[in-house]
Amino acid sequence: MKKIILFFIVFIFVISCTKELVKEPTSLIEREKMVDIMYDLALLEAMKVENPALMDSIKYTSNQYIYKKYKIDSVQFAQSNIYYAADYEEYEKMYNQIKARLDNEKTQVNVLIKAEARKEKLKAKIKKKQKEKKVADSIKKSKQNLILKKKTDSVKKTNQLKASKSSDLLKKEKK
């Protein structure tokens, strides 16, 4: 008799553990679509935290945007979310899938940011070289102008000396 009672207790316990806590709603959102919705909600919430002014400029709230984008209503979303959350292991798998997507996106964005930073650094380096080249060219031109001026001055002086010598000679001859 004790064995039969023990068997029934174990049997009832097993059946009660396998019983669904929440009934499946009639308009259940598919699992993959639900993951996409939760992913978009995570992005929108992150945007709201990062730049609140941006979200103020949008005419819809994040939930309204999601409802419109996925053509669902708030009741359908709430019932589906409760249904999926009732199965902790499945909900955790969904959460991990969303986290993996967010991490992947973050990695891609960081790669783009680093590439853009390298590009800007290269542009700055090129600009600096061009500026240094301009300065070097202007110094070179100044030196050339100075040399040319000295040559012109020396030619002028030579011509003046020649002219003065010839005028001196003419004066001497006139005497």
C-alpha cells in the first residue's frame, strides 16, 4: 500500500511538472519573429538611453514603432512574451541569441569606427605633409628670391661700377 501511494505521489508530481504553466495564446508570435522584436526593442532602448533627444524627435514610442513594424498589437505581444517567459530555458536561449546578435553588431561597429579613425589619421598625416611641403617650398622660394636679388644687385652694382668707370674715363679724357 505504501508503494502504491508513493507511486501516485511521484506520478502526480511528474505530471504537474510537465504541465504548461501558461496556455499557448491563439495569436502566438513565432519564436524567430519574437527574437527579432526583442532585438529591436533592445536597440531602441539603448538609443533612448544614449541619446534621449533623438527619441523625442520621433513621433512614435519604441513600442508603437515595433507594433507597426511587425504588424502586431500590444495584447498579442504581451501574451506571447508571457508564454515564452514561462519556459525559462527557452527564454534564456532567445535572450542569448539576441545577446549574440548585439555583440556581433557591436564588433562590426567597432571595426568601422577603427577604420574611420585610421582613415582620419591618414588624412591628417597627408595634410601635415602637404603643409610642411608648402613651408619648405616657401622657404626654398625665399632663398631663391634672395639669391636672385643678390645676383641682380651684384649685376646692378657691376653695371654701375662700369658706368662710373666709363664716366670717369670720359671726364679724364675731356680734361
